[in-house]
Amino acid sequence: MTGFLIQGVSVLGAAPSDLVLRDGFVVSAPDGTEDVVDGSGLVALPGLVDLHTHLREPGREDAETVETGSRAAALGGYTAVFAMANTSPVADTAGVVEQVWRLGREAGLVDVQPIGAVTVGLAGKQLAELGAMATSAAGVRIFSDDGFCVADPRLMRRALEYVKAFDGIIAQHAEEPRLTEGAQMHEGEVSTRLGLTGWPAVAEEAIIARDVLLAEHVGSRLHVCHVSTAGSVEVLRQAKARGVRVTAEVTPHHLLLTDELAASYDPVFKVNPPLRTAADVAALRQALVDGVIDVVATDHAPHAVEDKECEWAYARPGMLGLETALSIVLSVLGERWDLIADRMSRTPARIAGLDGHGTDLAVGSPANLTLVDPSARRVVDPAELASRSRNTPYTGTTLPGRIVATFLRGEPTVLDGKAVK
Amino acid sequence: MIKHLRSAADLDLATATLILDTAGEMAALAGREVKKLPTLRGRTVVNLFYEDSTRTRISFEAAAKRLSADVINFSAKGSSVSKGESLKDTALTLQAMGADAVVIRHSASGAPHRLASWVDGSVINAGDGTHEHPTQALLDAYTMRSRLGRLAGLRVAIVGDVLHSRVARSNVLLLTTLGAHVTLVGPPTLVPRDIAAALSPATKVSYDLDSVLPDMDVVMMLRVQTERMQDSYFPSAREYSRRYGLDLARMRKLPEHAIVMHPGPMNRGMEIAPEVADSSRSTIVEQVANGVSARMAVLYLLLGGKA
């Protein structure tokens, strides 16, 4: 195992110093055998942790695999990603989550932590074997039917209660299904003009309001996926003020893009929950700074070309996120490195109970980190992405920041801006 | 001249007026023994219809043929990507065949916008989902101008299922451009509350048809699908008809000169009473005839004809 000496790097924006990585940890002094990495002008962050990734394997390997998604993650500065359960077959058994976990370890680019389905087949009828997934090799702690809402209040209550036995957490895709039948985009002026069926903000807010009350009632933890509206922020703010154990995530695209983009009818901008208004974007940004929203999670959702090059109504919702997330957050928050480390590394690792990630780069810490060149600018070209899919909404956009290197347990997964394998 | 007609918003006042004036010249042709112009000889117009619509397809077909274009009818039933060829592959096929214009009717809003990004020819929206139907708005405006002599300052009520109506959207946009004043009328479940902000800030909204009628020059009744009842947009066809249907008693509330329009096909007895549909105020049959003239004008101008 080679050691690395990163010279003159700024840890979280502090004055330049040297970082030494050996045997998977940050150590105090070099021994002269290390490979040297020039860290001048670079900022070191603890390796990013994504609580919400779709890797598509098993089932849609034409859109993404654990390996290609892992490479995209490493290039985005991530050292751990949580893989959503809506694969085919669904990750609702110990067998499937162990398969995904094993594929992740084999790829060896990021720690792939499977999320288990809450209900069998994501059908919302009956609890999946949550305990079996928790005690499997994958050690599942987060459970989600993402893509679907656990809409049945009684089932949601049971799920919240049941996972307490193994310190699990339910991550809810908040979408009241009866209010969003046939929905294509945010319900508002733009949907009215475009003649696309609306996805009203209240469909998200009503479920979050219900779920924070349920979590409070049974004393459980709740995590809310991809919060997208100003109203949801207010519900969360009040719940947190009351002491409800709720955490929430926002996606990079909901921090930047608005529903006006649907006017092109280009489904690359179709996503669930949908892009909202500029007022929602402003509220989400403020909530992320305030901590009402705890983390940024990508909801990286690769889709094959034929699922996007079609009529808006027939396209699948979702957009790529892993390789652009940090740049988007940089453009939204500016170079507030401690805040970025908090929202993209420390807090997601803490919510997930993931040891070895999200720890600051002190001597003795696990050497999971990423090096960012904040002065670099790049124009997003879908052809250059490591993801197997091309559905980025940022094509042609100039974004700040570039990931120069990423280390997983002291081993480089990215060097000179390129994946090592 | 614009290249595509995807939305009534593609038309500014000058362009819209030019199309209406040209439609007038085309209408004069209909009175002649030989109803044909050589203008589009050698040009190919494809009617790409993903939804059944005999009247609109025939109208476009007649319009293209009267201009001597070669017409290809491409009817693609079962429009989802899961069934058969994708819209993009179809577009590439039409492109390879050298279509000069593609007239598209599709159940998905925005399909003409997607198509226009894949073909070199002109794309004409013949109705897309619940979005727009701009040639219907043109023939409606033409009909109003023929009957009432002007468009600027006209007061027009559009009544019914505005939420799902592509006819309503295109009419609001075009009539506003042409200087008319539009009031949308229907139950609150079927008139989006942000419709004025979405389309044109001057648009008025009312939930009370009786109070609106005495001030109108034109009342346009929209088709209301009885399926909407199953989805609780209104309680029953009977109640809808009582509150928003145009019967003889309501028609008498209109000023003497006012006209009654309907894009068809009508639900007689639902949104419009048979005696109203067949009255002298009704322009429903004229609208069909004017449809051919308006579509001739659109094809003629978009394909490079000189007015």
C-alpha cells in the first residue's frame, strides 16, 4: 500500500498545509516513501456522502451499473453513496441488497451502501423483511420506497416504529399519490401555459406534515427525501423547533433550476419531484444554510436515451447528479467549505450511521477525502461524463470547481481529474 | 414569416393579421368552379395524426390539396413509446422522405416542439394534448372577424373545460394579440386559478355565466367530456348543463348582434342546447368551412408563398 503526501493543500479553506495518508488513515508525518501530490490551490474536503443515488443495477444496466455509477461518484468527490432500492428486482430482500453491496465492493471506487425497500416490491402493501436486510452483510440502515410514497398512514407508522429495533430510518418520498395522478411538472403558471398536468406543492407538504406527526407520535426518526417546496421547508422548520427527530435532503437541481425550463418540452428537465419556482429555490437555499434542510443528496437518476428522447409525458423522470453536485453547491453556497463539508459529508454520514465517513481530516481519521480546485471552470459536456447515461440538465453550462483527486481509505479513486480504474 | 406554428404565441399581430387576410383570399377561391391553386406544387405535406380526428385531418388535407401539395396521411394509432416506433424515429423517417411540412396531432402536450427539433421542415400543431390548437384559434378569429367586422375590442367569453382545452389556450393567446378581451367561464375546478398569469394578464375569469353574457359579442362553448364527471370536476352532467350550458333562455341574455361558437364536436344538450346550436347566431358550420381557408393560409405562408 502506497502512502500519499499531499503538499500545500488547504483543508476546508484553512492556510495550506501537508496531508499525509498511510494505511488508510491520515497520519502525522511523511516517511519519505509517499507519492507526492501537489495540493497547491486545492481545497481538501472529507469525502462526500450521497444519501440518494440510483445505480440501476440490477435490472437497467443499460442506464447505469454499480461500477459506472461508482466511477461517476468518485469523479464527483464522493467516497460513499446510498443506492436506492427501486431496481429490478427490487432491493427488498437480504439477497438483493447483498448483491448490490458486493458489486460495490468489487468496483472499489466508493462505498456503496444499499438502501432497502420499505414494502415488498415498492407496492406499499406489506413491509419488506427490514430486519433481514439490516442484519445482512450490507448492514442496511436506511429504508425507502423512493419513486413511490409510503402513502398508507398505518403502514408508514408501522415502518417508523419497526426499524427502531436496529436504529433504522425511513426515508420518505413525500408525494400524496391521489394528488399527483398523471402529474408531469410543478402545478403553477407554467404548467397551465404548457398544458401539462400539474404536481401541486401541497402533495409533498401534506405527506411531510403527516409524517412528522407520525414520527413524533411513535418517537422515531424520519428522513425526508428531495424536499422541493417552500411550504415543505416551513413544515420542517416547525417540526424541528418542536423537537421532532426529522432530517431532510435537497437535490442540487432543486437548488438551481426552475419550472420555466419545461417550456422547451425537453424531458431532460423532467424530474420527480418536479422543478419548482424561483421562490421555492430561494427558500430551499436558505433552509440549507439554516440547517432546516440537513443535507444535499443528488437523486442521481440515470436514464437510457430512449427514455428521454421522446414526448415529455412519456419520458421517465430524473436527472444525473453525481458528477456535477459539488459544482452546483459551490455555485449556490459559494466557497463556504465548512458548510459544504457539513451538508455533503458529515451530516449525511451521521444520518446514515456510516462509520469511517464524514470525519474531518485530522491525524488518525480515515483517509476518505476529495481535493477540489475551486478556481477551475468547466463546461458540462454529456459525452465526457462517466455515467452510462447522458441525461444531465447542465449541458453547455459553465460550472465552478473541479474534482482533482478522491481518496477512499487512503487509496486514490481519482487522480488528476481522472478515475484510476 | 415564422417557420413553425407550434403555439398561437408564435404569432405576433402583423403575422396573425396577414394569415387572416390571406385566409380571406383563400375563401374567395372556394366560390370558384376550380378550387385549386398551383402554389405548393411539388411540395410534400405530411399529416401525422396520433389521435383520431377526422374533421381536423380532412380540413388540413383539403387545404393542402387545394394548394396542389402532395399529401401523405400518416396515422399512428397507439402513441406511446411502448407501442411501436418512437416519435423521433418517425420524425427521422419523415425527414428522409423530404417532408416540407408536418402537420401533427398528438395526445402529448409539446409533441410538436419535440418534432420541430428533429425535422428540417415546418411543423404545424394540429392539436397537442391539453396544450394548444393554434389553427383552430385562427379559424375562430377569422369567423369572428367575418361576422362582426373586427377583432380589436371584441368581448369574447370562452365557456367550459378551460383546464383541459387546447382550443381555449390558443384562443386566449391569439385573441389577446388581436386586441380582443377574453373572459373565461366555468366551474372553478375547470378554470385554473393562474390562467391569466399563465397566458395573458388581461384575461378575466368568472364562475357565473349569466352575469357575463349581457356584455359579450361572442360566446364560445367548449366541449365538456362526460368523463370529467367521474373525476369529480363537477357532480353530474345535469348540474353542469344547468350552471354552464347555453340554452335558449341564456342565449336571449346576449346582445342582439352576438354570435355563438363551438369548435365541435358538440355534446348537444350538455354544453349547448340543440336550438342554440342550430340558431342563426350559431357559426358552427361556418367555422368548419373557414377552417380550410385558415389552414390554406397557414400552409401557404409557412411554406414560403408570397401574400
